[in-house]
Amino acid sequence: VSEGHQCFVVCPAVEENEELNIKSAQLWAETLQAAVFPDLRVALLHGQMKGAEKEAAMASFARGEADIMVATTVIEVGVDVPNATLMVIEDADRFGLSQLHQLRGRVGRSTRHAYAYFTFRPDKSLTEIAEKRLSAIRDFAEFGSGFKIAMRDLEIRGAGNLLGSEQS
């Protein structure tokens, strides 16, 4: 994070208890600020913040008042910060394929090269489906690959019962 570039760090919000999700994001923000990047400004954004708080946090980040935004998937849609050229997604194996694709699209929204890193715990054994999702996100990295991602997601999850009695 140099030369005016900014970074998103995305924490999964998959715990049953929303308070655990918030505490995880807060712990990430505190650790990054204190231990890893003491000279950088770290902001926090999560879904349990009030609307005005979320807007203020994103506006501050967009103005460059923070170098790193630690967030839950609340940034999945509608965020445009051209200076954000790096994204690190923690425990990427816990996200759906479309979520990963949407998140990846939050960086590189200008003429600058951007990078998205999808991490998972090295001691964790990935499920077959998680491996397929991460493989698909790696395979379809070029601009305009949304349709290919959707088709791969359909292959992985199945089409379901579109016209059956279970649908309303």
C-alpha cells in the first residue's frame, strides 16, 4: 500500500453469531494497525453498522483518509474506490463463487493494475466444492469472465429444480 494505493481486507461473515463476525473483523483491524502496519491508517466496515456509519466509513476510505479497509462482505456490491488496487480475502474457501467474483471486482476499477489474493488456512483441508470454487476464480481472471463464472457455478452447485413444484 504505497503511492496512494489502498487495500481491502475482507473477513468472512459466516458465523452464526453476528457479534463473532464483528469481533473477527475488529481483531483483524487492530492487528493490522498495531502489529503489521503501524504507520498506515486502518478503517473498519461491517454490516451491523448503522447506514450513516457505513456511508461515512466508505466515504472516508474513498477520500483516501484510510489506507486499509477491513470489512465483511458488505463491500460486495456498489463500492468504487479507484485507488483500491489490492484485496486480501481471508478464508476464501468459506465464500461462494459469485461472492468471490463480486469481491474481486471491487479492485482494479481504474486504469491501475490490481491484485486480489484469496487465502485459506494452510492446516485446513478444503472440501471438493471449495477447491472447485477457488480453481474457477483462478481460471477465469480476465475482464468479462462473469458469464464463465456463472456457468461454472451452475456446474458446481447444480441447476436445482427451476420448473418443479418446489418453486413458487
